[in-house]
Amino acid sequence: MTRTNTAGADDDGAPAAELFDVERHYPGGVRALDGVSFRIGRGELVGIVGPSGSGKSTLLNLLGMLDTPTGGSVRITGFDTAGLDDDGASALRARSVGFVFQQFHLAHNVAALDNVADGLLYTGAPLRRRRARARGALERVGLGDRLHHRPHELSGGQRQRVAIARAVVGDPGLVLADEPTGALDTASGTAVMELLQELNAAGATVVVITHDRELAGGLPRRIRVRDGQVESDERAGGDGGGHVQG
Amino acid sequence: MSRGSGRGPRPARLSPADLVRTGASGLRARPLRVVLSALGIAIGVAAMVAVVGISASSRADLDARLASLGTNLVTAAPGESLLGEAATLPKGAEDRVRRLPGVRGVAQVGQVEGASVYRSDRIPEEASGGITVYGASLDLPETLRAHVRTGEWLNRATSGYPAVVLGATAAERLGIARIGPGTRVLIGEEYFSVVGILDPVALAPEMDSAALVGRDAAAGRLGADGHPTRVYVRAAPERVAEVREVLARAADPEEPFGVEVSRPSDALEAKEAADRAFSGLLLGLGGVALLVGGVGVANTMVISVLERRGEIGLRRALGATRRQIRGQFLVEAMALSALGGVAGAVLGALVTAGYAVTRGWMVAIPVWAPTAGVLATLGIGAVAGLLPAVRAARTAPTEALGSG
Ligand SMILES: Nc1ncnc2c1ncn2[C@@H]1O[C@H](COP(=O)(O)OP(=O)(O)OP(=O)(O)O)[C@@H](O)[C@H]1O
Ligand SMILES: [Mg+2]
């Protein structure tokens, strides 16, 4: 295993994410995560499931470098996050991670196109290129005819699709979605999951937290978390680890 | 296999345009709040620009007036003798002064004691007081640069006749606006024809309430004693100080200490200086308004940062560094403050223009005033935004996203 990477660019051979014995303890003895290890290969679609308070969001925040572990190590697209300062982690987020939130987090009074274009703001791309790519991303999520609509002019499902377009507009190595269907009705939720699956089929690595057993059941891999630990890590159709790299 | 030495990827720089765009985005979302919180700054800058503009316009006007009036007029008048008695100027004063080096023109007036001026003999005595009668030399208008508004000045012929030229205020008091062949006033016992009316004389306001007759008429018809009560001297501009120095001795060689020498343009300058002290006070008030405005901006920014935790978390998730978040809120505070500054500079310029026009002045706003005003508001915005921006940058993204 020689995945050392000093070039400052993504190592194409590295898995999207690797966790070794990760702990996230809070003051007062809360062990939100307690010894979690797994690896997510490129191109995988992984569901994270578990009861409320089990540590799913904590886990996702660590994968997205919004939070730092109190123990163990987290590697994202080959980079050890312990070696990254705020600038480094931010740059890696800008380039390699896309987030989708339950509450969308779209800017009010800003057109869908510009909401999506802001997904590239911190990559240093000029405005024209950001807008051009945002248009492409909105077309990919089926909103090519809603470019200039503002969030309040869109349905909940459409808003979440705008948010997904924003997450994938930069072709990140890792797409992280924390209960993306949580604020949606069943039909919109299903459509959003299908969209994530489509993006995954087109090559994106997707990690999605969901409470919905049915939605989770359709995913090729499920990591079940309980009390800050991995309870099970199962793949559809036995352990056919076709995605996992050795 | 940790990449201990690797510094990892470096963040991209935001272009200046993107920096301004992100800074402005927060303002665009809340226009009413922008207006209200920039108001204090605007008022402060407006006050300061207006004060500077008005005093500069007034100064420019004074300079223009002084340039046309000249600062080289010097007067000699009787003061008090060494013994504390009222002095008089000797009769030969005008001629002696004329011979001084550096003197270009001389004129004198001699007050006619006890002479009163009436429109006609039917007007009761009290009704037209306050007009002083002088016997004036023919050079007077030229020396004072006084302008005859209607009619004409006295000449060699009319100097001995019962003819009079009225000062602007004197004519007004007598109710004479125009003159015709029959326009007369009663001076002492005799009717004098009014041959001219002067415009106000800026450097010799005592002429405004004067009735000026020829020196011969003053002596022959009104019984004047022939002593000058004031000698006006136009000096060569570069020799004013020199002339001032020797004027008293030339006017009265025997009692030079009884001669009061002054330069009338100094009085105009002194009035201007008094106005400037008042300007300083207004400037101070403008500074206080600016300070209060700065506190208002800081307050608005603190609230904004608290309200926009969700946005901050999102931007961090999109890859913004702490420094970029700090920069965004700093730029926002500076833009907010500078908007107030620009509005204030415009307002201040309008106030200046309005005031100058009502005074009949030229509008003169020094470019540095609005420039400095706007630059100062940028600085105020930076200071006011610093603490909120640092707080925004310190906000933990996980918490920010959870609350948004
Ligand atoms: N800032 C914090 N300080 C202290 N404890 C925290 C903090 N954030 C999370 N926790 C605790 O960590 C545990 C895991 O929280 P987490 O948000 O990861 O749960 P979750 O699995 O996402 O739950 P849910 O399904 O309800 O979203 C919880 O017990 C929570 O109380
Ligand atoms: Mg959660």
C-alpha cells in the first residue's frame, strides 16, 4: 500500500475515503463515534443507516472535513486530513467534496443557476465558467427549464435537485448527502434517490444517510451505525466487492 | 502512511470581483436594513463634506472679492493723542501722504459736524437720521474702487455746487432709488441736487451711510473746517507693509501716535476666521455622527453574522476557508459603510451647492473632501466589521449547518 501522494492533486488510485479507528468524543463523555473503520472505494454508492443519535451525521461531517476526529485517522481521496490545516481542508472540500443537506441550504432570492454556480465559487473558476457548468449540472438533474427560478418558486423536490446539482457541479470525488429525502414526500424522495443513483452510475462516489428502510434497501452497500460504532457493513448480493479496491 | 510533510491542496484565491460579489450578496438580500444602518454614516459624511464645501466656497468667494477689491488699501484716521484726547488730522495730510514712495492713490474725506440730511423740509427731523455728511476729494471712488450705481460722481465743476452723491444705505433711507433732474435733499439749510448713488463699498462700509459733497461745497456752504477725518491710501501691492509703517508720521508728523492706521481687508479676513471656528464645531459634530454610524454598522454586522450561520456553514461546506469567510464579512461591512459614505458625499455636495447658490457664491468643493470622506468610511467599515467577521470565521461549520 503505497498511496502516499505529495503532488497535491487527487491520487486516482486512492479510495474515495478511508477511516481507521476513528473516534469523535465530545466533552462530557459523549462518544459520538467510537472506533469506526471502513473504506469507500471510488464509484461506490453507500447508504449509512442507524437509529437517531447513533453518530451518522458526525460520521458524514468527518468524511466532509467539516469536523475533525478526536482519534484515529481519516483519509479523503488519498489525503490524510490530520495533515491538513484549515486552508488545506477547505481547498480539498472545494475540489473533492459535494454536500447535500436535508434542509437544502439554498440562498434565497438567488436564481437556481447562481445557487449551483456557487458550488464552484471557491475553486477559483471564473464566473462565466461557473455559470456554464451550472447550466450543465441543472440539465443533468432535469431542471434545465428552471435555471432562473428562485428557490421559493420551486417545489421541495426541485429544490433538493438544485442542491444536488450544486454538490456535483464540480465533479467531486465524493458526494455526501445527510438525509436528502428527510424533508420531502415519498414520491419526491424516491426521485431524489434515483437521481443520486443515476449520478453514481455516471461515476460519482455517493455516501447517503437515510432513515428510510425502503430507500436504504435499494442501495448496493449499507453501513449500519449504532452507538457510535459500525454494527454491520453489508453489500447487496453477498460480499461481491466489485467496487472495492484491494 | 501519513503525508506528514505534504501541505495538501491550497485554496484558490477569490478574484476581486468575486470578493465584492460575495460581500454585496448579503447587502442585496436586505436592502432596507442597508439603508437604515448606512444612514448614520451618510449623515456624518454629509455634514463634514458640507462644512468643508461651504467654508471653501465662502473662502473662494472672499478671495475673489479681495482680488477685485485689493488688499492694498490702507487708511489713516484720527485716534487718540498721547494725552487721551480725540486727535485730528492736519489739513496737509493728503498731500504729504501722496508724496510717500509706494503710494499710488490717495483720497480723503472730512466729516461735516452737525449737518443733517432730509428728503424735504416737511419731514420731521427724527425720521432720517444716521446719515453722515462728508466733504470728499474727487479721487475717492477711484481709490476705494467704489462704483457709482446711477448718475455720476462729482467733478471739478460740481465740487463747489450744492451737489451730493449718496451712499447706498443713505439713498435707501431717504427713499431715493432713481435720480432725475429734480431730485434734491436738504442738507443743513440748503437744498443739494442728488447727482449720483453709490453701490455698497466693501472696503469702506462707512461710505454706505454717507452723503458726499465736494470739499469746496463742504467748506463754503456747510462750514466744514477742512480737516480730513479719514485718508484712504492705495499702495503698490508689494509695498503695503512699508506704506503702513510710515503712514502715521506722514499724515501727522507732529503727533504720529494720534493716527490710527488700518487695512480694511483685514476685517474681512477676520470675519472669515471667526466663521472657521464655527466650522470646526460642525466638523466635530460630523465626526460624532460618523462614530455613531460606525457603531451602527458594527451592530448590523453582528446581527447579520448571527442570522446567517446557515449561510456561513454552507460556504464552508462549499470550500470557503476561514480567511475567505472573514474577508466576505469585512468586505460587506466596508461596502455597507462606503455606501453610506458615497450617499453622504453626494448629499453634502448638494447642501453645499444649495447654500452657495442662495448666498450668490461660486460652488467650490475641494476634491479631497468627498474623497477623504469615502475613504474614511471604508476604514470605519473595516474597523466596524472586524469583530463580526472574525466571529463569522470562527463559527464551526457543523454547528452553523445544524442551526441553519
Ligand atoms: N456538538 C455536540 N456536542 C455534544 N454532543 C454532540 C454534539 N453533536 C452531536 N452530539 C452527540 O453525538 C451523538 C451523535 O449525533 P449525530 O448528530 O451524529 O446523530 P445522528 O445519527 O445523525 O442522528 P439523527 O438521525 O437524529 O440525525 C448524539 O448523541 C449527539 O447528542
Ligand atoms: Mg443526523
